[in-house]
Amino acid sequence: NKPVKLIKKLDQPPPKPISKLQPEQKSRTPSKPIDPQRPKDIEKQQERELKPDLRDKNPPEFLPSIKQIPDDQIKNFKFQQQKEKIEPKEQYQPIFQAAPADFPAELLQFYQLIQHEILTEHPQGGFNQVVGLQRPKQVLKESIMLPQKYPELFTGILKPWKGCLMFSAPGNGKSFLARQLAAECRCVFFNISASSLLSKYYGESEKLVRCLFLMARQYQQAVIFIDEIDSLMTQRSESSEHEASRRIKTQLLVEIDGISTQQQNIFVLAATNLPWLIDAAMLRRLEKRIYFNSPTKCERQEIILLNLGDKISEELAQKLAEKTENWSASDVVALCKEAAMRR
């Protein structure tokens, strides 16, 4: 047997003990180059080098982990969160009904078009958001809201009006009050304009008018608001008027006349800035007429305080109300917006 030669490797270093192994150091993102001409960069670099690295250590005391929080505090914290939750106010959203089986077949193509004109998102607040206009608000309550609550009282000579015309100078709150009415009376509100009922195809405008009133009859309570009615119902004349325009006026008059003769909870509300241009037959069907006055001094001051809030004092709001005599409500709101943007 040959003898075994033992060779000692002196070139390799001895292995490190397992207990003294160091964890792998995390790589740091390279810092931005230092500009020697800027002393602030040198100071920031020195602070960064002297600052201890806290990434590998435990989080500080003001950010405790979930395990460090007692169970009693966690339960109380969850209870406080549930208690502080504010439930949103319920908004009335009309339930869209499908076309009934006896709905005319020639009007089915217009059913969805008119359904898009139903106001689904009602503003919050109702009449409380309207400054002044006490007389118009009272008339609308007597015409729509009270007959809806107490139908047994409004019979015979006390039968409620079926139509109302709001007229005034531009910017005095006719359309705004109509939108707040939708939130106040919680009924189906058709927001109709001239573009909703006019069509370029011959005969379709009359079908749109007929479809509108047939859809309104499906609901228990419906309000049809026609804004700028003077663009639809100007005075009829034999010489200069087109046949298509005359036909849509006739269809509107027939449908509104049918509301007053039948026991239906449909109310037609119209607004205009030019009441003297409306046809006499339409004025007769809109039984109640309301004039919107310009806001008084106190109402103008209330509008200014409502829009600007804490940004303006009561004395300055009173001075502005005195200098804005005969201004409309929209003019006062525009003034408040201009003042808020320049502040």
C-alpha cells in the first residue's frame, strides 16, 4: 500500500462562523450630483450622511403596527368610525316604466327619446335654496303639492289649475325655481325645450308632442316644464307661418286642452321672457300667470351673503345691495363670482 500525502491549502482564508454572518445590505438609490457652487447641496449631503438609516429598523413609535394596539382600542376605533358616518340624503328618482301594451305602435320609436328628457338628478334643498319669490312659491304649492296631498278638497270649483305661465325679465329665477320644484314635489318632471319637440322630418314633431303627453299619463303625478315656450307657441298667422309650425301648435293646444277635461294629475308649467308673443289660445289654457319681480334690496343682500359667505362682511354686502338696484338675480350672482375670483 502506498502512503497518503496530506497537503495543507494555505492560500484559502478560513470560513467565517455562522453566527457572525451579516445580512445583505440593501442597495441605495444613487444621489443627485452635488453642485460645488451651491452650498445648500453640500449641507444636504452632509445631513444625509450623518442621518442614521431607519429602513432596516422597527417603525417609529407614532406609527405602531396593528399587533401593538390593544383589542379594546381597535373596537372603539371601529365604533367611532361607524358613528361618524353621515348617510346621504335620499333623492327621489322616478321609476322608468316600459311602454304599455296598448301604446300606439307608430310612437314607440319616440318613447325613449322623450324618456331622456325626464329629470333624474334633482337638486337638494328644494324651495329653501330660492331667495325671495314668495308669491310664485305659494302659487306652485297650491297648484301642485296641495292637490297631491289632499285630493278630496280640490273638487268642483276648487279644481286645481292645469297650467301656469311664468314670465319676467331674463335672469330672475324662472328656470331655477322650476328645477327646485322637481325636488320639492317629488314627482316625475319632464324638462322640455324646443329642441325636444322639433324634428326635421315632416310629421314627427306632432308625434313627439303626442308621445310626451301619453307618457305623462302613465305616472301618478307628472309636471311638464316647457322652457322658452315663445319659441314654440308664437301667434298664428295665415300669411307668413309655415304649415309644419302651425300643426305642432295645434297638437300642443289639443293635448293641453285634454288635460283640463280629464281627471289626470298632469301639470303644464311654462316660462318665457316675451309673453306678448305667445298665441292667445295658449294663454287661455295656461290659466295661472305669475310675474317674477326683480330682487329687492334685502333679497340682493341675502344672495350676496349666500354666495360669498365669510368672504364678505354684512356692512359691505349691504352697500353692494344698495348700489345694485334693478339688477336681476343672475346679475348679482355673476358679480359675486367675479369678486370671488379676484380675491
